[in-house]
Amino acid sequence: MSQAMREYLEQLLAEEIKLLGETDWDFLRLEKWNALREEIFTRLRDAELPTAEDERTAVCKLIADLLRVDATIITRLQSRLAELSRHMTATHRFRRSHDEASSHAAALLQQIV
């Protein structure tokens, strides 16, 4: 089963590198990536650990590579979340000021009539 473990990790690493190469991640793309991660890690929980030293070394290297790529993905996601948060705050402020201005205009029109 150790060969299968290695193949699962290689598949995930290839998918993560492909994801990093994309400039804009939509929600469905991230959902697909997360589903693949879940599937692979579920398989890994059931897999036997490699017994041969070279296989263990290869698996450990793949896991270290995955962790590095994961850190980059998480950093990009955090940056995007911060950007979205800033946009939401600006939108909320705009709406609030627009609503206040609209209510003042309505009250002024009522006074005129």
C-alpha cells in the first residue's frame, strides 16, 4: 500500500501546484481542491505506512512539499479574505451613508410639500 500512498500524495501535490498557477480562484475551484484533499487524506488514514527506508523518505519529502504549498495557498486565501473584508466594510459604509442621505432627502421633501 505504500506505493499507493505515494501516488495519492503525488496526485495532491500536482493538483496544488496547478492551483497555485491559476491567478483567480473561484469558490467552485477551491471546493474541488478541498474535496480532493479530503478524499486523499481519508485514503491515507487507511493506508499502511511504508516499511522500506527509501519509500518512507519519498513519502516524507512529498508531505513536506505539500505543507510548503499548503502554506502558500493559505497565505493567498488569507490575503483574498482580507481584501474581501475591506470591500465589504467600504460597501457597508457607503450604504449606511447613502441610506442616511436618502432619509434626509425624504424628510426635506415632506417638509416642502
